[in-house]
Amino acid sequence: MKAALYRIVGLIALLHDQILHINDRFPGILTDKDLHFLVIGAFGMLLFFLIHPLFLSLIRRGHEIVVSWFYVLTLIVVITFSIEIGQHVTHTGTLEFADIAFGVVGFLAFFAVFALFRLIVRALAGLVRRRRGRLGLSSASRRAEEDLPV
């Protein structure tokens, strides 16, 4: 994962240099802030147009939890990076990639426990519903029986 991040950073640096080289041909037109505004804005919209249909598809299929999982995972990555960068800047700790990785793995482990618990609860609920269905005890018939005078 560390190697992949370094490759991504290298590609971003290469792209950054190429954009700056193009911008240098036309001095004074775009500032560094203008470039960040345009490039990150366009990149954000590209990501939105790629990710939005995927999330809509997941929601239509009843997989809302996957959308939430991706969102929380993204926040966890951003927060752990922020903590490490903050420690580096304030000299309250060292910036370590392992700390970021362990934090993300911690979320994945906790989520796995939650997902297993959720799976068990849903399976048991399904068994109870099927058993009630075989006995002819639908929720409507149970309510009707409860309303009858004794």
C-alpha cells in the first residue's frame, strides 16, 4: 500500500509539473490558487460523475450500508492523515504511515465485527419470520387475535 501511495504521489507530482509548465508559457494569466481552483474543481467533478452512478446503483439494490461504509472509510483516511500531519507539524509525535494504516485497519476490524453481528441478527430475524409464516402467525393475524374479546 505504501508503494502504491508513492506511485500516486509521483503521478500527481508529474501532472502538477506538466500543468505548471503549460501555465509558465502564459505568464500572469493563472496564479497558483487559480490552478488549484480549476484542477481540483474539475477533478472533483470527474470523481463525482464516476462515483455518483455507482452509489445510486448500490442504493437501488438496497445496499445503502455500502455507501455509508465508503463515506466513513474516506473520513477515517482523511482524519488519520490529518492527525499524523498535525503531530508532525506541532512536534507532538512523528508522522508514521504505519499509524495511518493501523487506524484504518482498526476501523475495518470494528466494522467486520459490526457486519457479522448484523448478519447474525438479520439471519435470526429471517428464521423467526419464516417460522411464524409456517405456523400461520403473520403479524396481521396476531394483531387480529389480540383484538378479539376473550
